[in-house]
Amino acid sequence: MRDPYSEKMQRLTRAVLFGPGRLAAEARQAAASTGAVPAEAQEYVQKVACAAYRVTDEDVAALRQAGYTEDQIFELTVSVALGAGLARLEAGQAALAAGGADATSER
């Protein structure tokens, strides 16, 4: 079955991770995959990816203190959130596909 939102998600991903921005595209891509981000951003990236509700003003202030601008912090946050959301979407789709396969094999 074709995903009617696939093309839109691809456009969103390209815009957020590869488009122009104040934060380098490589940094946005790394943040989206919770990959090799600078040390001062690692804790923030993990927190946004796994428990965004726990992000505090102090977390943002620490990034500012490390030299990040408001725009860069925003782009970092959006990149991490996009990556986490896409990972969860893929996991959900895989679970649905596996559940459908299991249901079919039982017949």
C-alpha cells in the first residue's frame, strides 16, 4: 500500500536537514540521527529525542552559553524532533507490517 504522505515527509526532511539554515546541515543531520553532535549539545539532543518534556530553560541557556544562537537552537531542536518522530513512525509501520504478516500466516 502506498503511503499518501511519503512525498510530503521527504520534502519536510530535505528542508529541515539539508536546506539553508543557521546551523550547519551536517550538524542538523547528526542531530536527527542522534549521531556525532558536539559535546555541548549531546545531553540536549538525547533529552529532546527521548524525553522532550524534560527540557528546561537551563538546558537552552547552556547551549546559549556554549555559543549557540536562538536560531541554531531552534534548528537543532526541530532536527532532533524530526529524527525522533521519523524513527517512531518507521517503528510503528514495521510493527503494523509484521502484525499484518502474522495475521496472514495464521490463516
